[in-house]
Amino acid sequence: MTGPSASNDIASRLAPTSNKKTMKIISTPEHHLVESPAVLAVANDIDPRTLDLQGVKRIDLTFPKFTDGRAYSQAFMLRRRLGFKGELRATGDVLIDQLVQMQRTGFDVAVLREGVDASAAPRQFDRFAGFYQGSAVDTPPQFSKSD
Amino acid sequence: MYRYTEFDQQFVRARAAQHRDQLERWQAGQLSDDEFKPLRLQNGWYVQRYAPMLRVAVPYGEISAPQLKVLAQIARDYDTPDTALLTKAQAMQDKLPGAAPQLTSNYGHFTTRQNVQFNWIPLSKSADVMDLLASVNMHGIQTSGNCIRNTTTDELAGVAVDEVVDPRPYAELIRQWSTLHPEFAFLPRKFKIAITGASEDRAAIGWHDVGLQMVKNAAGEVGFKVLVGGGMGRTPVVGSQIRAFLPWNQIMNYLEAVVRVYNRWGRRDNLYKARIKILVKAEGQRYFDEVETEYQEILSQDGGMHTIAQSEFDRINACFVSPALDLTRLTDEWLAKAEADISKEAAKNSAFARWMVQNVVPHRNRALRAVKLSFKRVDQAPGDATADQLDAAAALVDQYSAGQARVTHTQNLVLPWVRLDQLHALWQAAKALGLAQPNIGLLTDMIACPGGDYCALANARSLPLAAAITERYQDLDELNDLGRIDFHISGCINSCGHHHSGHIGILGVDKDGKEWYQVTLGGSDGKDLSGAAVPGKVVGPAFSSFEVPDVIEAILDTYKALRLPVQGRHEYFIETLQRVGQDPFKLAANGARHPSE
């Protein structure tokens, strides 16, 4: 019994968009919601598969509280399942200690909550040499690497 | 046991360093209490009634002698309140009604989820403790918080005579998959997985958010029967089957679907309605359908990246070979002599004979047995082990069980690799340490949470009640005559003491600032003795703390009056209850009420 393997087509769509394990961090004043069809702001109870992504360059997902993890699933689905190549921006209650998991689920830009000191952020990306699971942007997972 | 690779070791050390970084930022005021709390919880650090509590993960209950020694060191060197804290705590304790036990320190506590807890370590020393744990590949990763918790399994995994598939390599794979999963760190609520590979369910899988039973299909292929939506708490629910057979190498892809739909759909507006059991109850087939769709999309569109490679399974599985024991002389003659020697000792000493019956279980290797050390005795709370006892247990594990032990969900230790010809010596050593009470599976082998003496969530204390029952039933003849009974005590509706699954369950409730206790009858955790998992039924309004021991006695007297002989023994308590129904027991329990003194 072997599992389904990705076809070439899927493989190319799923190729990591970037191997750099970091995020662009911007402050609240730098973040503007642009009135443009190329920018979507999506509430965290929306199923990303229902969105029309034609021409969309940036999607703002939101964390109303940092303990509300729904946007991680949205990001994963947008990046990996729907193959969205534009910017995924984390907004809302965005703190230092969740940045790495945001990056791993497919976010590439984070708007730190007002008043959060960004200086502790960079070292978080250097802490772990690797992770067990595959992620939205870095595959395969640890336990399929030896195959 | 699983052998940590350089990757695994580095990972645990990095996690300890991350905790230190977070602790220092919190101490420096860069992280608020609210921001730090979910982070420390996901490393096992609670703040309890008097002091922080650390919950150390014991993945699927397997623990080595060197790990037990480090737990002993932590108990000895760190689980110590300073004098001011202890004085203040004891003063608060003395204000509680009734006889509050003296607070103790310098001990570990085995939990119902096969983990180990400490109660007095100051948060300021937490990073040092995490470094110490990391030195033996231990940690507190995801032992709390709204994430995927430690996977639990059968305490006899890999040695049970009724095992179909050894669940440990799969439990290890689930440990790896769930550890710091980026998408599932902030679920609506905690998420617990249990897995068994035997025909008897000793892991209470029906009571978990996901319960996995390993099976073989007609073609002999290994897979999982998957249950979802079980849980205790305020609304006890037994899990429903969502899959009859899932191929073994798809377990992560499938769990990803189960948890993702829960993450998206689970309620976040009400703490008491946030567990997956509520979602499964509310949505039913719609949830099942969405999981199936999600699973198919993971395979067809995401590339099914968490399909387990055979080579990786083989690498992990190779860690779970039986330890090399010096059994080169194993012959029929050797076996016959070892058995004859045991019989001789048992004839000479009834205490040893009782222990052989109650605490020693068969093994798939006929030259070996699995032995249960009992941490249920007078003067210590169920599942508590002092620093010295942890050290001594480590020495027993080293000498008699190839350096390996299991923490059981009934808060004891199992030594899974004991040679037949060493049982008597082990019994003598365990007896000298006070760990050979022949009470496994009996009334005094009760499950109890730490309760109101330590826990900030509790409505009532568990430990004085546990102590009262333990003291009342010290006569071994009487205890044996009462036979096998699952007696479970929880200090609040969170149900850490699994009262819902007790044949007799006790739940602490708070009424007008006083401690009261609900009594339930007829629950089952899923073991063969009591049958399919089911919550017990409440016998009536809550009882006062001084009534409870009399109520238990009245219930047990009713059992003794009603039980019938079966197959050369008495019916067990649960068998009589299931045959005659609850009414005579309810009558007896309610008749044992007496006006407040």
C-alpha cells in the first residue's frame, strides 16, 4: 500500500515559492487596506475555496485574537491547495511568538500589532533547524524524507 | 523504546531554549501575562492554586530508567516551595473545612494521560528544569493548551497477549506529526488522541477526541478504525466511528483532515462547547462528509505529503524491538523450573501469591511477565511518587525490566520486561519500597485527580476522599472479596479523574462554597470487564463529604447482597449492576444520607 503520489502537474504547482524562512514584518502605520480588486481582506470564517482569486495580488487574513487559529488553516489552503502565489498578509493580533508558524502555513508578510517590539522576531526564525511536518511552503515532511 | 535521533534531540533542546527566551521576555515585561500564558501552557506550565504546576510529557507512556532518575532529581531539587509560600499555602489549606491534609512537596504525580506532574517548581526556575529534561529527551511540549496533546496508548503495548498490531510506532509517528504543527497550535480547545492495537481496549479510546484501533483487514493489511468526538467534561460523549478501515500509511493525512475541519468549524464562543464532541454532535453526517472531502482533497490536490514512507516506518519500528534479555538458556526445563520456584514461594507466602495474581500479567513472551507497581497506598495520594521513590523505581526498572517502564492511565507504573525467574526478587524489592500492594484493579487502585488541594479549577477536594476510602479498605481479604472495581474521583467537571468512566464515579461540586460530591454508577472506560465505553448515571442529589464513605459502603453492601456466583467466582460489581440495574444501588446510596453533623 503506497499513498497517492503527486503528479508532475501538482508537483510544479506545489513547488516552494520561496525557501527563505523569514517574513517581511511591517508596522501598523505601514499597513493600509487598499481599495483595489487586487487586494482582498478575508474574515476568518470564510472558506478560501469560495473566493474568486482571479487577478488577486494580496490577501489579508486576520487573527482577531492570537489564540484564534482559523487563519492558519485559511493560509494553508490558499497556498498549498489553491496555489495562490501572491502576498498573504497576517493582520490583527499578530505577535512575535506566532510568526514562525505563520510563515510555515504560507504567510509571507506580518503586520505586528501596535506596540509590539519587533527586535525579538528575527531570532525566532533561526531557532529550529527543521520541523517534523511538511508545511505549506516547505515539503516534504521529516518522516517521508528517507523514501 | 524509540531512540531519539540527532534531529529529535536538537529539537527538544531548541524548544527548551525557546521557553527560556519567552520566559525572559515575560520577566522583562515584553510579553504580557495573557500573551505568555498560552506559550507556557504549551510547554506544560500552569499556574495553580498555590504555585505553578509542570506537566512533563511521557509520549504514549513509555519511560526509561534514566528519565525516571531525572524526574527524581527534579522532584528533589526543584519541587520545593520556599518557606514563605509553604506557610501561606498551609494557612489557606487550614481554613478548608474538615481535616485538610498537610501539603507535601518534592514528589511527582502520575496522571491519567500517562504524563508526570510537579506542583511546586517556581516559574523562575522553569527554564533550568526544561534544560534538565531535554538532557534525557524529555519536555512538556503540548501537555496543555488548545492543541494536540500527548497521544496515549495501551500500557501493555508491545507485550500484550491479545495484541493484533503494536501501536507504539504509530503513536511515535503521531507524536512527530503533531509536535509543533504550525496550523493546529490554536484550536478551539484541547485535542486528545488515544490508540490501541489489542483486542481489549485498555486505552479508553472511546473517551478521546480521536480514538484509533489498529486492525487487520481480510487481506491482512494493517489499518485503523477511527472514532471521533469522544470526551468527558460537562457533556460526556462516546466517540462515533468515522472510518471502519484507514490504511496505516494514511493516518497523518486523515488526522489532518479531521483536525482541519475542527479548526475551521469548532465553536470558539463558549469554552464548554468548544470540544470536537460538540461539533460532531451538532453537525453529525455533515462533519463526516466534510472530513471525507477534505481528506480526498489532501490526497488529490495537496499531494498527500504526509503519507508515511515504508522506509521511515521501518526505521521507527526498528526502535521497538524487544530488548535483549539474557534468555539464551530458555528451554522448556528452564520454564518449568521457574514456574515451580514461583509456586513454591507462593505456597510459602500468601502475600507473594496475591501479588502474582493481582499485579502480574501474561506476556507474549512466555519467559516474561509484565508487572504493575502500585502507587496506591495509605499516606500518599494516588499516583504520587517522592523523589526517593522515583529513584528507587528507576533502579527496579534498570535491574528487572531492561531499563523500560510505562506510566499507566490508572496512575501506576508497569515494568513490561520482567523475567519469570526474577519475579520473586522483584516482589521483595518492590515490597521493601512500599510499591507491592496487591491491589491492582481493586477498589483502592482508584483514579483520582489532585483536586482542590492543588488544582485551581477544582470545586472540591479529591485527595481526602481518596485517603478515607483507602484507609477504610485496608483489609486485603475484604478488598479481594469486593473484587475488580473501577473507582474514579474527579474534583470538578473537567473530569481529569475520569469519574464518568468509573463503575463507581465521584464528582466534586461546589454548592454555597461547600464541597459536595455526586455519585455515578455503571460507567465504563471500554475494557472487557465493563464493556463498551459509557458514562455512569447519577444516583441522586450530591452528598456531603462526610456522607460519601458511607454511601460507597452502602453501595458495596448492596452488591455483596445481590451478587451471584459465576464460573467459580462471584460476579464482579459491574456485572451485578449491569444485571440488576441501578435501582437497588440508588436506594441504598440515598438511604445512607445522614443529617449534617
